[in-house]
Amino acid sequence: MYKYLDNIQSPADIKEYGYEQMTEIASEIRDYLITEVRKTGGHLASNLGVVELTLAIYRVFDAPKDKVIFDVGHQSYVSKILTGRKDAFTSLRCEGGISGFPKMSESEYDSFGTGHSSTALSAAIGIARANKIAGNNDYVVAVIGDGAFSGGLVYEALNNCDPELNLIVILNENEMSISPSVGNMSKMISRIRSKENYFRVKNAVQSFTEHIPLVGKPIVSAMRKTKRALKKALISTSFIESFGFTYFGPIDGNDYETVERLIRQAKKHGGSGFIHVKTKKGKGYAPAEENPSGYHMVKAENAEKPDSSFSSEFGKIMCDIGERNDRVCAISAAMTDGTGLSGFFERFPDRSFDVGIAEGHAVTFASGLAVGNCIPVFAVYSSFFQRSFDNFIHDAALQDLHCVFAIDRAGLSPDDGSTHHGIFDVPMFSLLRNCTLFAPLTYDSLCKSVNYSVNAGKGVWAIRYPKGSEDIDGLVPAEEFVYTDSNYHANDDIIILTYGRIFREALKAKELLSKKDVKCSVAVLEKILPYKDSYELVKKYCVKAKKLIIIEESMESGSFGQNIVSLINADNGFDIKTAHLSIKGEIPGHARLKTLYRNCGISAEDIAEEAMR
């Protein structure tokens, strides 16, 4: 039981408390977060850091009339607690429960859905302009981490800002995105800290100088004339102010009273304000304070923790390749730990590049490295790679440059849901015919595919693999990059063809069908593109079958199955009935993987049902 927290159902409930009570509420929220998030799994360190900030925002502004947008969204748990969803935290990121990110369909307080970084400011400016058109005086507040400032969309938004909008941007500087923030913007933000020292010195000098007999006031007048030049020389706030913002800060974002006073000051000032706060990621929980990156995302207490994963094995493979080939470079978009590249970055710093949350730049940068005779390997989560689609087509693929893309977290993302599903990469790569795409099932296949890609000499190469570890139980190798079930028969009536981890559903479907005396075999490809190669394998392994069922964790349009079926339909010499099960319609939300398969129509039961038609 909590003295205050149990009685808070909306932001209005915290407006009558004093500063002393707010400090106690902050403590209760941290205790609740640590207890509940460790049960369900989720983003912990980032939320512990923004407790005081979120409380102050909801005290000063009138949500949901005033809109509050949290960039990335993994720092929105405190907001969910304060807006009537505290008791729902037992279902955080679980089937039928609340999302780990802001979701407009979940609550009127979730003003904009944010699952990827650097988007909040663009959305906030749009909402603020709509308010201005409507003639209302509602405020829009965008809370943005310093890591988001490594993403180019922030600067496109800044360039579009209007100083007369009722807009407050709060820069939450915790020196972390997921991996530590990098780049020149991170350095600039750090330099802004000198502003507090600048003003302290300025006020002291002015006070002293004014009291000098006879010459004091003229000296002060001269000093005022050089104020802007002095300020520009000492601090970097002129960068922010040049976009029309009034700058406030920096301040300690975990000092509740100071935070609320400054936010009230910015609101009273009117127009577009930019508030700079510094928070401690993991605040109030010693393990998270000492290792904020490690506690950015925590697993549920009862979750299995495998000794290895595709990400960690990829990192080992890259280190081995890096030792043998000094042309190989590694690129990360603020995800060196998550993609397994930390070891490579430590051993080969001159060939390691963390570009920040700038996936589009990463791809074009990789293309430039390729022109310069380097071999770039960009490791990125599938859902984040979507943000670089234009760069991939225009700068890498169309120019047939030798770039390698390691697509991590491929397939459905059960816990994070719609914003993080890796279900668009196969259609994206399928659009270009000079791409080679692997989908390894084992660490050995991962090693082979990465080495093939690096040593290819030209062209775009990609390797996609899921979160988790290898598991080929029930499969046997048939030839390089091809697996089948242990008693595969090419003359079986039905062949189920797939790639990636969903092969398990295919094997379950085979078991279901065997109980009905339906002869069925399963073939799994580890090399998807180019299609001319995979199509030849399809014909080889389905030569005597009557029906081919293709299943995949991918959106249907442009998918592997859609392309293969199209080739079969155009081939007069290959007569086989086909069915294609993939993700159609709406992008699914968060749920257990088994439930997602069922909801998307790609479960073992769906496959067996299709086979009986």
C-alpha cells in the first residue's frame, strides 16, 4: 500500500500537494516501478530518471487538454501511472495489457504514439500549429532525450518551428540513448551546461563593476554591448535560440522544486520555450544508476536468460573477421550493445562508428565507406532499418555498392508490439534484384552468411535473424543453407516451405496433419534472395508434391511467398497448387508469440487447415 500513489487516478490529483509531498510521491513511484517492471519486464532505467520531471509537467499543464508527448516513448511509464493506469502495470507489455509505449488508442493522455526516436518534436509542432489555426491557447509539451538529437528529424522540425507557438520542448539530458549518446550534438549539449557558470560569473562581475567609483557604470554599459558575443563564445544556447526558442536551464532534473519552478517560468514567458534538464538515468535504484545501459530494458524475473544469442554470436563473428580483414568497418545507430558490436568497437575503434539515432545517415555513410574501398557492416534492428529505406534504395542498392546489413530482431516482436515488429525487411530487400538475403537458423550458418557477405566483392548483402538463440530441433541439414524435417519426402502430397524461426509452426502443422494421415514434409531455406536461386530450390524440393504452402513472419505485399507464388504462376513447366500464409491487414499489437501467430493466421493450426482445403 502507498500513502499517496494509491489515491492518484489522474494528474488533477497531484495538483494540491506541496513540494514536500511531491518528493514522497516521487519516492513511491520509483518503488512501484522497480517492483512491477522487474515482474513483467520493460524499460526501467529511463523511467526512473524522469519521475520528478513527469510529475512537474502534469502539475503545471492541464492534460489532456494540453498535450504531452514523450519521445521514443520508453520513458512514459510514469505518465501512465499518473493517468489512471497504475493498476494495469501488472499487465505491462503482456497480452491484453498496456503497451510499453504511448498509444493513442489506450488513453486520451497518450497524445501521440511514439516507438522510435526523434519524432516527438515534429508531431508537437504539428499539434501546436493546429491549435493556433483553431484559435485555442492549449500547450504542447515534447519531452526529448539527448540521444534523440543525434537523429536528423529533430533538425527538420527545429527548422519548421514558430516562436509564437504554445510549445515547450524539454531536453532531458541523461547522456544516454540506449548506448551512450555520441556525436557532435551530444558534445554541444554537454557544453550548454557551462551556461549556469556563465551567468553566475556574469552577475558577480556586473555587481562588482557597478560599484567602482566614476567608471563603474560606463564599464557595465560597454560590457552589455559585448554580451551577445561573449555569450556566443562561452555557450552554445545561441544554436537553440536561433530557431526561435527561449532557452531555460540547465537545471538538475531530479530536484523537484527547481524543475517545477522553471517549467512554470517557461509557461509564463509564453511562446516556444526550450527547457534543459539533466537527469540521472536509473535514479533511486543503485544497480541501474551504475549500469544504465544494462538496465535500459530488463527481463521479467521468471524469463529465461540464454547463454548466447544471434546478436552476441554476430559480435564474435565480426571480431574474428575484423582481425583478418582491416577493410571491414562496423556501424551502429546507438545500439552497439544490443546488436553485439561492443567487442568490435573496443578492439577496432578506428573502424567503428556509432552514428547515433540516424539510420538513414548510417546507410548513406556506409555507401560512402564502400566507395572508399572499405567494407561497411551496419548492424541494426529490423524495425529501425525501415527508417533508412530511401537511403538503402538510392544510395546503396542502385549504385550496386558493397554494403552489408545485419538485420537484428527480425520477425514479430511479442513484447514491444506494433512499433517494433520486424516484418517489413524482406519486402524491402525484395524490391531490388541485386540484393542477397540470408536467414540463418544456426550460429554456424550465421558465420557462413556474414563471411560470404563480407567477401563478396560487390552488391548489397543482408543477413536477418531473430532475437534469441539458435534452435533447429526437428530439422536436419539437406544442403548448404537448406534444412528439412528429419524424414523429408519429396513425393509427399504437401510441402510446407518457410524461413526463420516460424519453421517450428510448420513442424507442429506436420504433426497435426500426420494424425489425419496427410503426408506432409517441411523445407526451410536460409538463403531467400536472389529469387532465381531460391526458386530453383523450391522446384527441387517440391518436384513431386501436389501442394506448396509458404508461411512467413512478414507483411504479405512484396514478401518472399508472394514473389515465389508469382514465379510459379508464370512457369508453365511447373504445375503445383500454392497457398501463402503471411501477415495481412493491420499490424498486430503486443502479445505472446503463439498468440501473434494465431491472430495473424500463420499458426500451426492455420497451416494444417490450409493443407486440408
